[in-house]
Amino acid sequence: MNAGKYVFSQLTVFLPRRVFDRIVTKHNGNKYVRHFTCWNQLLCMVFGQLTNRESLRDLITIIEAHNPKSYHLGFGKSMTRSNLAKANEKRNSKIFEEFAYHLIDIARGKRAHDDFQIKGKVYAFDSSTIDLCLNVFWWAKFRKTKGGIKLHTLFDVTTQIPAFIHITAATVNDMNAMDVIPYETGAYYIFDRGYVDYQRLHNISKHQAFFVVRAKSNLKFRRMYSNK
């Protein structure tokens, strides 16, 4: 018989509960909720990721198989497929987005080092297209018989941790995502040649930041001056 905490509970104890509760209060996440709270929802979805569940049905099946342990794992007493599906559909996703960025900031702080001998942070920005089944994800129409979304990621090169993630339809041009990047003064941003848009690159300069981009073959330029 288990006499201590379950491994999952030992992992989730490191999550800053007070920070999460403040974010939930900010967005009224638990308004009119009696049992299945935002915290219960978060732990259920984390458990699904860690155990590689492929669907809500798959997740609920494995949780129901260990129903007596649900309360001690933090899932609450009213864990059902309909409750979880309704919570995922109705609750404000900003709650989990803000909490995720808070955890990312903590991780980046612990991974920071001085391998780059330059002042300022270094970021790389690129996108990946994720194919989806159009019959299931009907809202993610990409091509006639294919669904998909595009994941735009700002990668902190120094810490090897994503600093910003933006999700769009797969049909959105990569350059459009440059408009939502939270540019930092003094930072360096690395782009592929698909991001050569002079107005958007100039916007980086207006934030007193710097950019490095692969030049297109037909680029015409001349050097104005050099920094020593």
C-alpha cells in the first residue's frame, strides 16, 4: 500500500499555486464553479501530456481506471469527460497562457549563462506547420482536404527555451507573425530569408533592438558604416 505522495503529486508540488490562483481570479476562471476548478483542469491536462494521452477519451479512460486516486492526484471529485471537455471549451485560455509564460520565465532564469560574449539576449524566430485531420479539426482548414495550424516560436538561444509562442491558421504568412513579437530593447533577433520585410525589420530598429536575416539573392544594398 502506498504510504507517501504519488510521483505525479511530487512533480506538481513545484507549480506555484498562488500565482495560478491570482491569474484565475484575474480572469474569473472559477466563477460559478463548484467542483471541477481551473486547478483540477490544469492537472488533468498536464497528466495527459506526461502520460502521452492521444485524446480526451483516452485521458478519461486512464483516469477512471484509477478513480480512487483521482482526489489525491489533484483531479477533484467531479472528473468526467463532459466536465473536462466543457472546461476546455468555455474557460478563458489566457489563464493557462499567462501561467505557462510565468513558468517559462522561471525556467529561463535557471538556464541563463554567459556563453555569448555580447550584450543583450539572442532570439531565433521561425514557424512550423502542424498537420491536422480536417474531419476532426474542421476549424483548421488549410487545403481542400487537409487541416493544419502554424506554430510561430521565438526561441531563446541562450537558455534553449521558447520565450514566446503564437498560433495561427496554417494559411497565415510567416511575416505576419513578426507583428506580435514582444521586442526587447538591446536584444538580437535572427530570421530566415522568408522574413525579409523591410517595414517590419525597421520596426525592430525602432525598438532599439537588432536583427540578423538571411539575404535574398536579389537583395540590393550598400554598407553605410561599420561599428568597431
